[in-house]
Amino acid sequence: MSRSSRTKGHGFERQICKMINQEMESAALPYSVSRDLSQYQTKDLGDIVGIPGFTIECKRYKEGSHPMKGWWEQVCRAAGKDNIPILVYKFDRKPIEAQFSVLMFNFQPTEDYGLPLNDYVCRMDFDSFLYVFICYLKASNG
């Protein structure tokens, strides 16, 4: 990966952190996210940390319209069995989007349904995702 690509990716991670933190503050939720700088020393970590139970991976690419299968596999590996994977991605001249597991809507994720729930995903623009995510966090925090 070229230096300019890494710089673009880091800038995108900072942008997503800022957007999430603004929404958390507006919603009076007790979370603050940041880039996980240890991701560069340890394999299979997400890009953004600070919300227990979630692993957030960010991808910023020049061309495309749908996330690559490998991106989703990467965030699912990083999330493991204990976290819900969230993929945030953007292609040049396209809006930011998010992909997440339908598992996010299960308030008892330890229950085993015998299904590979990370195989079932939702995709939406990032602003709509943030609204759903904030509602989920408010509901689960009582």
C-alpha cells in the first residue's frame, strides 16, 4: 500500500471518528471513539475502538460501488464471536456507506440460532446508519 493510500485511509478513519463522536455527544451517550493505533502491530483488529461489543473497520478506495467480500471477512475475523462487525466504506465521488450484521438487532447475541448471522448483512448510507446505531445504543443502555 502506498504512503498516499495509507494517508487517505487514516484521514477517513479520523473523519468517521469525528462523525460518530458528534452523534454520541448529541445523543448524550457515554462513548467516545478513536483510531486503534495498535492495529498496526497486531493482526485482526478493527480500525476504531471505544464502543464495547462492536468492531469497526474503515475502507476508503478510489473505485467501486460495493464493498469487497474480503473487507467483510476482515472485520468479521476482527470482531470474533463477542463483537458485532461494522464496515464503513467510501469510494471516490460516492457517499459513505456502512454494512453491518443483522446480529446488531438481536439484544441477546449470546443465544445460538444455528445460523451464521454475519452472513446476513444490511447496507445503508452512513448518516442513516448512524441514526439506527444511536437508537440501538440508546435502547440497549436503557
